[in-house]
Amino acid sequence: MTMAHMKNPLATPDQIFRRSSLDSPPTELRDAIFFSAQCLTQAAGILLQLPQSVTAQANVLLARFWLIEPIMSHEFSDVSAAILYTVAKISPCPCTPRDLSNVYAYLLSSSSTFLSPPGSNPPKNIPDDYYQSETSYQAFHSRILSLEHLILCSLSFDTTVSLPHPLAITYLQSMDFLYVPKEKITRRVVEYLNTALLSPQLLCLTTQPNGLAVAAIYNAAKDLGAKMPECEWWEVFDVDREDLGFLVVGMRSLEGWVGGMMGEEGVLGKKKRGGMITRKEVRDILGGGRPPQEEEEDPEVVMARRMDEKMREIEGDAA
């Protein structure tokens, strides 16, 4: 039986529908943005030496935020940095704004191998590419603090995330790790769970942790040739066969989808040097250029207005 504190608030059908209409680019582009931002968050978490649990929570909150706010409202890398900074701040392992700035400056530079095309030569390391002047740092810090406020308001200050990783380990223990080396199957299960965080299908927002844990165990057992119970064992963990089938396919399909996205004809593959996709590149692809109102309005004014609107919505709901 799934306990209350092991559940997450799930995305509603209305939120999923509105996600496609909130000033959103075409589906292929939107999915590429989502995947790139989630990978960027993971890469930053590794360089900042944050626990995977912190980075995974940031991935889930990033997905939740983009259910509420239009994906094109802010620079994608800034949203990633702000959410990672917010989650780390309330964890046992906070990171300093300076460290965050340095890490993102490196990952977004031409010296980074982040999302480099398969088979490409490693870029030459040029420290000047990711050097942060005091002015650049202060500008970055200001953007992150403003976005942090907006993110918390958008999420109604609810940053609670129940991850499936601990459940998966508990389930494996109850099944004696399916009689294969526990390090081997545990690693494979965690890989599938981390894959679910990156999926544009929003598996982490449409499925409770117990479903993700069972699907990851099923996939890992299939990969390793482990002998699973002959009965419908997933029902013991409160997962239906239909839901399990959808999740199994969803987790397995990401590798092929990424291969196509990184291929020569894919959105990310067309970027010659790889790296994080930007709003400017998205607008260039769409042929729309920069919206006129963003040239006329100061970004801080726009952000302040959006935060005021969000606060009025929250106050209206409370009333």
C-alpha cells in the first residue's frame, strides 16, 4: 500500500493540455528544450557535487514549473540554475551563488562537452570562454534571485518531492534483488529512474513514485535476464498491468528518441557544436526573431509584473 508521504501531486489533464498552448513552440522543439534543460540540471548537479536526490528533486520541480509558466518566458538555462539553487538551498548541501554561476558559465561555454554531437572531437579548453567578471556574476545572481521568487510563487511554495529511488531499493530488497548481484541490478534500476526524469512524456508528473519504481525494476530485470516472479507481482506494489506497460515503454523509448533528436536531422543534432539550446536559437528556428514587446520592456519589469499577477491569483484562490 502506498503511504501518503510517498505520493506526489500529479499533473491534471487540463495542465497537460494548457502546456501546449502557453506561448509554446511546436512539440518537437518544446521536447528538445525540456530534455536539454533537464540534462543541464543534472550536469550542473554533478559539477557542484550535489547528491543525486537534490538534483532529481530539481528535475521534478522544473517540470512542474513549466506546467504553469510558459516555457519561452525566461532563458532556459536561467530557470534550470534557479531551481537547482532553490532546491539545494533547502537541502543539507546548499551551493553558493558564485559556485552556481561558475558551473553554468562553464556548461554554457564553447569549452564544454555538454550535449556535444556523437562522434565529435572534444572542444579545446579556453578558460576565457567561461571566465565570469564581477558584472556578469552580479547580473546572473540578480536573474536567479528574481526567478527563485517567481518559481516559489508559481509552485505555491510547495517544493516537496517524493522520489521513487528509495521505494525501488525497498522493493528490490523484498524480492531478494531477483537473485542477481544487488549492485548490478540496483545500478540499472537507478539508471531507468533517472531516465524517467528526462523524459518529455513527463513520467515524473503523471505517475506516482511506486509506479516508476516497479517499471524501473521490470526493465532492469529484462535487461539483465533476471527471473521475475511468475505471478502478477506488480499488483503487490499497487501498480496495474496497463500502467506498468505504458511506463515500461516510456522508459525504453527515450534512448531512441534522444538518438533521433541528436541525429543530423534532429533539433539538437543541427547545432554544430552542441550545447544548451537558447531562446534566441528557438526563435531563429521558428523565424520569428525577438518579440517586439521584449525589446521595449525591461526584463525585470516584465518579471515583476508576472510575479504580481501570480500573487493575485494565489490570493484569489485563498479567498
